[in-house]
Amino acid sequence: MSQSDEEKEYRLQKMLEKYKRHIFASRGIFHSKTRKRLLGQLKLSGRYRTKTAFWSEQEQKVKSALVDLQLFIETAEELHNENIEKVLNLETLKPIVEALLLNPVNRNAEPDYSRGEIANLFVQNGFWYLQCMGKKLINESSIHTINLACDLSHFLADSFRSDSEKTYLSSLDRPSK
């Protein structure tokens, strides 16, 4: 087994430990068989004869679940007077944000433009929320600092673009003859 295979196996074992109590949960977007397949505990079979077929279906499920989450967020408080903080709070969202943004850092992965854009989205919208909700506490100096932080966030995310994307985008900036 190569070192990267050993690292993958180690990470898979850590994930299995982390999620073992959730494998047989009765609710969620995945059934227990799917959770086992994701964790490498169950072989592909039936309609999932190929890895591509399995992952394609899971990607579609997750995309649909994200739209359902958006629907829940937009309707729970406004239409049903339900407090979404029961479900969406620091405790429930922190592991998701960390999995999305910190796992690649912990794996020493290459910078990823898509994740950089997502991080930038969190920064931009986070500052916007804080600025709007804390209007009484914000002065011109604070607004300037927030704008600088947002500019830095955008710059860093943009720096993760591939060289071919940067070349293509710079060609769009040039006036045509």
C-alpha cells in the first residue's frame, strides 16, 4: 500500500469512528446502506454497479437536500413562526463549515478556487450581516476595515484560480481590435 493509500485508509477509519453512531439513523438524506458505502463498509451492488453511478446519484441527492434546506430556512420563520436556531446553530453548522473549508487544509490539499469562493461568500455575507445588524456600533473606520477585509477575501479567493482561468480572464479585459 502506498503512503497516500495508507493516509486514505487512516482518514476512512477516522470517519468511520466519527460517524458510526449515525450509520443507522432513521432520518436524513442517506439510508444506512448508502452511509456504509460512503464509509467504504459496503461494496457497490445492484443499481450502483459503478462508482460513477453511485456518486452521481449521491451528488443529486445532496443538491436536492440543499434546496430543501434553503426552503426550510426561507419558510420556517417567515411563514410558520418556527425558530430555525433549533436546527441551524453554531453547534450544527460548525462541523459542516469545517468539513467544507478545513478538511482540505488538514489534508494539505492544493488551493481550490471553488472553496475559496465559498469562503469568500461566507466572509462577504458575514460582514454584511454584522454590519446591517450592528448599525449602531459601526462607524466610518469600521466600515473601511470591513471593506478592506472583504477586498482581501476576494483577492485571496481569486488567487486560487488556475493559470488557464487567469489567462482566459485577462484576455477578456483586453480591448479587441
